[in-house]
Amino acid sequence: MGLASSQARILQLVARKSDLEYRGQMINHKRLLIARDVEEVSKEYSEALNNRKIIFKSEAGKDISTLTGKFDGNTGLLKAAGITVWAKPTTAGADPTVQITTFTQESLEAGLRNGTYVIKHENILEDWNTDTSHFDDQYDKSDDAAAEATYQAASSKLQSEDKKLEMELKSVDTQHTAVQTEMDAVKKVIDKNIESSFKTFG
């Protein structure tokens, strides 16, 4: 291989090496995104397993999620149980004056937990934070099976994608090593050509 052709080959190999390094960086970036997605899926699964629901025991142990569907949107009255939801008075012992008529299951439970809502049942105020005899806080297991199925499917898909990228990265690494080996060989040829072409006195 002549000097000119060796130099041309080196340029080709340098370009190929740069392309392989760029591909390797892109693959690693994709794997980082997958790792982030795996973390998010795991977090959602953990939250689903640890979600809780409030049981209001004043109506035969029915839970709040069942009761919320029975609230009249105009009056805020749960007719079946005589329950209404109120903003908790700021003064201890005072009667509530602001009735809450618009809420979801999530906002009702959040309001009860953080102490901004109280329930009035048979003219008695029930406070989740203090009236433990009428409230119970339990793990909500009703969605655990669905959460596990979703987690397993998502986790399996992400692991499969990561495995493919890992194999692709190994292929890129192998090619990169081969290119580097060839570059080293061509450089030796160039050095030998230079030495033989410009050596004047032995």
C-alpha cells in the first residue's frame, strides 16, 4: 500500500471511528432515557401499592369512595347517610359556616387528611385527624392487581428495549475496536513507507 493510498485509508478509518463513537453516544443516551422510564414506572407501581382510602364508619363501614358518588351536587348532602362536607373552622369548637359542595374523591380525602375538611353527620362534626372512632385509614388494594399487571408489562418492554440497545452497543464497540486495530496497522505501514522513502543513509 502506497503512501497516498495509506493516507486516504486513514482518513476513511478516522471518519468511520467518529461515526461509531457518535452511535455509541446515542445508544448510551437512549439507555439513560430507558433507565429514567424504569424509575418512573417503579415509582408509579409503588404509589399504586401504597395508596390508601378513608373508611367512614358512620354508615355501616362504607368507604368515602362509595359515598362520594351519592352526594347531591347542589346541596352537598349525602342523603343516604345525612352527611355533609364543610370547611374546618379556624376557631376550635366553632360551628362550620362554609359548606363544600364541589369535590372529587381525591380532593375530599386530601381535605380530610390535611385538616381543611370535616364531615357533619347527624349534626356532629367528624374530624379525620381526631375522631378516630368514626374514621379508618386503610390500604386500598382494589387496584393492586391492575397496577402489578401494568408494571410487569411496562417493565418487560423497557428491559427488552434496553437489552436490544446493549447488544447494539456491543456490536458498535466491536467495530470500533476493529477500526482502531486497522488504523494502528495502516499507521505502521505509513511510518514504514516514510522511513523507506526518505531514508538517505543507512
